[in-house]
Amino acid sequence: MSGIRLDRYSRIVIKIGSSLLIDESGKTDTRWLESLAIDVARLHAAGADVLIVSSGAIAIGSVSLGIDRRRARLGELQAAASAGQMLLVNAWTAALARHGVVTAQVLLTPDDTENRRRFLNARSTFAELLKRRVVPVVNENDTVATDEIRYGDNDRLAARVAQLVMADVLVLLSDVDGLYDRDPRGSPDARHIPEVTTINESIESIAGETRTATGSGGMATKVEAARIATRAGCSTIITLGTGEQPLAALDAGGRSTLFRAAGTPAAQRKQWLAGILSVAGKVVIDSGAAAALARGSSLLPVGVVRVEGDFDRGDVVSIVVEAGQEIGRGLVEYSLADAACLAGARSNEIEARLGYRGRTALVHRDELVLFQHE
Ligand code: GLU
């Protein structure tokens, strides 16, 4: 028995590779997809937030446009992705709607997760969707991503999404049931590794030598995804996705490799924030706001006395009480000019002061770390 129970997790990212979704004729394998939708709906009904990172746009679109994927130019692949993404998302929407689950499409490029300003935009969209119990269906925005600026494989994209939404588990559905000490395709006596506590050189070299049958990823990108996710406090599971209801199979004791996360997503996010050395400015707050922060609230404009420095949305600012002591740091939601304009504003005055509908928080509580003072 693997001992893995997905219902222990509260925010789950599931990554599905093209090879699982597409049948021999290049069409969406509806039967398999509907079986996975049963798994997703069960976790969702039990209260978990579920996000799907689904590949398959290029594979499906190549069939409808008559493009030979293996010989296609980048532009042709992008056209295929554009046609295929519609069909892919429709398939997910239909399969989950049968269970009363609403879906939404999110297309991302690396910039959206690596650049802190765009990271905040993407994070707030996901937060709103999850609050409304929607299952986001995510893919790379292949029509604008070019070779130099793409994730290229959805393993890494899924790990970045897991980090962005502070998921506590990432499940990579694959055509193998986990990591082996040697490539199982060449060595029948290869031993399965049920759990990896540290991703060290030996794990990397095993992964580097192990190819998966299809898909752009292979084992190396899965291990790289596990590294990104576990550092962000999100455990990662590689398991077999080829059979029907693969998540139920995992819960029933199906083989997998678990990469256990160090710490929780919230603790890891705060550690990352605390480690950022360059602070772009200062937000001076009143004692009411300081007390609210200590209770776990976000920093709202109403508690801001003044701002200093030169910062943009997504920069790290230092949060200082009027007496001058720095009490914490966080990613700021507004530029210096907008933050200055908002100082002291109640939430219902934000739009009138800015001239556009802004965000409620100046620093969101997920992007805030408070220092412990004796
Ligand atoms: N974004 C690509 C697609 O939807 C897949 C990338 C990958 O293979 O992981 O076809």
C-alpha cells in the first residue's frame, strides 16, 4: 500500500500529459477524461480546491488542422495549439459539468509566474476562482510563447501553478508509476522508489536517464517540478495515469513516488519573502493596522500613514510602525504613486481616489511576513 490519501490535502494540482488524453487516432480520449472527472469531482465534493494543468492542445489541434506534429514549424504548432485548446477546454468543461462542477480556462506564460507583478495578477485571479469553487483548467499560452520564453513542458508549469496558489499537493499523472533506481524500460529488475526525501544528485541522475514514452517532459522535468513544488511546501506525487480513475487507483494503494515537502506552503512562502534582501520602499502604518496584521489580516490602505522609496507593484516593501520599527515585509499591490494616493483611504474610497477599480489590500496577507519581536 502506498498509504497516500488525496483527501488529506486541501488544495490539489493535477497535471495531465498529452499522451494520457489522446487516443490512437489523435482524438480526445473522452472515456478516460470522464473517468478522471469522476475523481476530480469526488475530491472537489469533499471540499478540496482542485486545479487541472492539462496538455493536449497541440496534439488535438494538429489533427483538426491536418498538421504533422513531428515536422511542424513553431508557427504551425502554435496554430495547432490555438485550435486544440478550444476542444481541450470544452472536453474538460463538459466532463466536469456532468458533476455540477464549473471550470475556467487560465493560459499562462513563464512571465506570469516569474515576474512578481504579473504573479500577483495571476494569483488573485486563481484566488477568486477557487473561492467560487471553480476548477481552473490551466495550460501554457502556446500561441504567444516562443522557444526562448516557454516552460516547454507542463510539468514545470504545473509546479509553478502549485507554488502560485500555495497548493499542498501536486499530482503528476504519467505513463510510469513513479521513479525507479534505473530506467524500468531497459532493466526489468529496476527497483521502484516509493518516497524521496531529498532531491540529490543521485535522484537527478536516475531521472536524467529515464525517458517516458511520449510527452515532452520525461522523468527529469518531473523531478525538476518536484523540486520547485516541494521547496514551496507542496508535496509532489508521480503516479500512473493510463488507467481509468487514476486518482482513485492511487488512493486504493496504487504505486507512486512521493516527494515530501519541507514545511507548509504558507511557511515556505514567508521564508522566501523574509529572504529577499532588496527592499524597494517603506510603508508606514498606524497602530490599528499593526494590530490587525498581528491578527493575520491583510494590510489595507486605511491603516497606511505614508509611503517612502521607489517601488512598483510586486516589489518587496518594508512595513514600519510610526515609531520607526520595521515589523515585517511583503509584496506590495500598488506602485508608490498609487499607494501614496491611497494612504488612509477606506476600501469604498479606493476607486474614487485612483480613478480605476483597484485591489482591496495594499499587501495581501499571503504575501506578508511579520518579524517576531521579543
Ligand atoms: N502546452 C502543450 C499542449 O497543450 C503541452 C506541453 C507539454 O507537453 O507538456 O499541447
